[in-house]
Amino acid sequence: MTTVQSRPAPPTAIRPRVVARTGLYAVLAVNAAVVAYFFAQAGFASNALIVIGRLFGLYGALVMAFQLVLVARLPWLDRRIGMDRLTSWHRWTGFALLWTLLAHAAFITFGYADGAGVGPVTEIVDLAETTEGVLRAIVAFGILLVVAAVSARAARRRLAYETWHFVHLYTYVAVVLAFTHQIATGTTFTASSAARTYWYGVWVVALGAVVLGRVVLPLWRNARHRFRVSAVVPESDDVVSIHITGRDLDKLPARAGQFFLWRFLTPDRWWQANPYSLSAAPDGRSLRLTAKAAGEGSAALRHVKAGTRVFAEGPYGAFTALHRTRSESLLIAGGVGVTPIRALLEDLDGHAVVIHRVTAERDAVLHDELRELAIAKGAEVHLVTGPPVPDRLAPRELARLVPDIAERDVFLCGPPPMMKAVLRTLADLGVPKQQIHFERFSLAG
């Protein structure tokens, strides 16, 4: 199967990321208005604190449902926005959810305590003992506090991804408990059949999106394609390429620049999923990933045997030619970040310049392939070597290598410190933000 060359969108076209982001904002705004309408229709309590608390509770439920959509890994959203940005939004809406639910609990408790003439602690105990659904809400809020604590940056860095992910799964328990609390005590929920239908619809869509994107689609794709390792090829002392075959791979909607979550179904590694980019453009016959031994999981890839079954989730990511705005491009890779860059070079038409930044020439993985591919496509390749300091991709040097840089799309992939430095350089050189494309591997539960 011949790789389909990607054409940039016309200059006047609305960018796919803008369309998706605007659509999400519009859906959220419409639902916020609908929630306010049903809240007003249900009538107000005599105590202002209770009124405010109920409104916070409703918006807390809406934010919780929105969070589920953000991490559902729906292909349409993921290809246009990217998992890293969706995960970042999920994290920030998580903080908004905590504060919203805290305000809901505080206003409701103090409102009922004021009416009963008792203290807030006494009122919480009384509500938990006498009001159906309140105890479930307290448990749900406690679970969310634990999940938030382990998701804080300091804690997240100390936890293995599998541990963090396992704790994060309890969020779904909190969602179910919160929904049953809403059914039992929500005055807006019980005010009219239209309100009930609306809220059932919100939760069915949110939970259905998660089941579809996180369970049904991966299971269906793996059952259809039956991925299997066909070859393991060492690229250097600490880098290895894994070639994957399967059935009907020409029907797999993967693009150069995207990544999968790979599980190699061996007795000791089947439970561990790792994100690796495709290091060659999909050709309909096979897939290839290339990984550096940066951790236990990556180091073990060298010992994977041909014939090993693979469970792959994806493809994921918006680091593709779909987001091009110009006919010419600049691709900047740092270290093993060359893997999606090498794949993208296959997929792009128009003149391309590739800059591969490494500490020493021995670290230039896949550079021979890059050079051969560049010759075939009429592209330029620059290998930039040396220690991180001084910066070999400072504004003056980058402008020398690519004088027309502001007229090109820039695709960037590499270690976070290198990416931050290059992004500053691109800003200094006046490259418009809409022409800069990058993605960080960032997973959410």
C-alpha cells in the first residue's frame, strides 16, 4: 500500500483543532445554560445558602460528566486536539470539580445547620443518618480527594503509572455514587420528567463515551487486527525497533506521527502498557515502533520474541500532517524523539528541512534512514551534535539553518527541556503559534 501524501489545508480553512475546541466549548456552554434553566424551573429554597449549594452541586455533576468525555479517548477529538492537551484539560477541570463539590457540601451543610439551629458537624452526621444518598455523596467526595492527592505532581512523580492508574479507576466508583446521590436527593432531578431525561442523557453519553473509547473500540480493533510481533531489530546498544504485523492493517486508521499504548502479551509484561510512537509511516502491511531503554519496560523490549501477541490501544495523537498550514515544513527531533519525525517525513509533501539534535553522533538513532528518505524526497537533513549547553538551536543558529523558518510549519518532538528551549526560540524568531506542532506523552486514567 502506498503512503498517501497529505495536503495542507487551504489558508482560509478553519483548523481542525479550532473546530474541535470550539465544539467542546459550545457543548459545555449549552449544557451549562440547560442546567441553569432546569434549576430555576425547580424553584428555590427559602434558605439562600441551600440554593447556592444546590447550584454548585448541579454544576459539579456537569463538570464530572465533562471530565469523563475528556478522557474517553474518542478518536475524533483525540486526532484534532491530542491526548496531551485533553489530559491537561482533564487535570484542570479536576481541580474545578473539587472546589465546586467542596462549595456544594459547605453551602448545603451550613444552610441546613442554620435552619436546624445546630453546628455543621452535627448537621453532616444527621444528614448522613437520615437522608438517603448523603452518605454515598460523602464517600464519593472522599474518593475524589484521594484521587486528587495521588494526582498532584509531587505524588505522581513517585508512583508507577500502573499504581496511579489503579487508584484513578476509583473515580468511576465516585461517579456512580454521585449519580445515585443526585437521583435520591436532587430536587432539580425530580422536578420534572424533562429534567430527569436530561440528566439521564448526560450520564449515559458521558459513561457511554468512556466505555466506547476505552473498552469497546480497543477490544474490537485488537480482535479484528490480531497484532503480533514479526521482528525485533536492535538499532544501537540501547535502542530497539519492534515490527508488528496483523490482519487488515490497511483498515487501521493510523497516521504518521501517532502513537499506540502497547502491551506485549508475555507472562511478565502483559499488564504493563507503554506509549510508543510509530517510527515509520503506516503502509497497510506492518507497523513499527522504536524505543530507547529508558526504563524497565523499554529495556525488556529487546527480549520480546517474534510471534508474541500484542494488545495495542490507539492510534492516538494529533501530531500529524492533518494540522499543516503551510506547504513547506521544518521537523526538529531531539534524541529518540526522531521516531515520529522520521515517520512524518514519509507522509509530508513539499520541501522539508529536518534537524536532528543529539549529544553525540552515536546517539543519532535512525539517522541513516532519515538521510536516505531525505534524498528520495528532496529534503534537507542537519545533524546537530554537542552538549545541551551551549544551546545549539538558539535563535541565531536556527535562523542560519532555516532562513525562511517563519514561513514553515514546525513539527517538534524531543525531551521536555529541549522542547521548552526550542519553543522559546521559535517565539523569538516570530513563528506563529498555529504553525508550531508538538505533543507530549501524557496519560490519564
